[in-house]
Amino acid sequence: FRITPAWARRFEAEQISIPELLARSGLPAGLFQQDRIFVTTVQIFALWRQVAAMSSDPGFGLKLGTELRFERSHPLAIAGVCSRSFGDALQRIARYKQLTCPEEIRVHRKGDEAAIEFVFVEATESEPAIMVDVGLSWILNVARRGSDGRIQPLRVDLQRPPLHRRLLEGHFGCPVRFKAHRNALVFRSDDLDLPF
């Protein structure tokens, strides 16, 4: 995965000490001073586990996935919002992920439902809950922005045990099903065809 020094600035804004974060994650002290920063799946999971442990905000991952200022959005999010439809946006985002990192976005259409999930292809363990929050929140943000709020999820499936239900349901605007067999954001299948 390629990450940027902007991550360090965002973590510091959350009152997370970067030297302590890197030490606790087992990462080099000068990681964020490098011009090109690459980390493995194991390293990025370790980093995010420590971010969650050091943050006092249980909704921090949700906030990171919901960038409201378009000028600070990742170019991929902008490309997604500028797609023909929600389904087209998901295809663009998935293609980019395949080309740039060991992560896939999979869309499963079954009947009236379409589930979107992130899969870390080199992972040997479950991704940290905060990463799930960031990813699913980010997809929801693209859907809402591209459709002017017309697209709303049916539910969120989470593998984790019940924790912070009110926070998660308030953020996603739908029921959350805990102890599910996957981490996924579920929409109506027809939502994928809605024009942006």
C-alpha cells in the first residue's frame, strides 16, 4: 500500500503522537518523512490497530471515510463521483484498487441486494474494525455525493461483536447487523444503475 505524509497530519489532529504510534506499530520512526511511503498488509493493519487504540473517538474511522470538502478528497473519490452511475463508480474504484494495492472491492449482486465489500488479498488476519469503518464510510460518501443523497444503504454487515450500534446506525442511516459472515455495505441492486 502506498500512503502519504497527510496521514500523519490527520492522526496528529486526533491528538495521536506519531512517534508513539509508529513505535507501537513496529514501524520505522522516520516512516512519514519518506518521499514514497509503502507498507505491507501486515504493517498497515498494525498501524490502524494502534490508531484505534490511541484515538479517544470511536467514530474516528467513520469521519476519515467521510471527507466533506471536495478539494481534500482523494482523486479516486472524485473520479467515482464523476462516473455515469453508482455501478460505474464502483467499477472504476475497484479497477484502481487492483492496479495499486493488494486490496479488492467486490460487488455481489443477489436478487434485490448488492453488497460491497473490501477484501485484502494478502491478509492472514481480519482487518481492524477502524479500517472497515473507513472503507465502508468512504463508499457510502461516494454513493451519496454522486446521487445527491438519493442512494441510501439497506444495512451494514459487520463481523465484529455488537459495539457502538447507535453511532454506526446514525452514521450509515440504516440497521447494522453484527457477527455477520462478512464486512459489507448492502444497497438495493437497482441503486447501482442510478445515474450520477
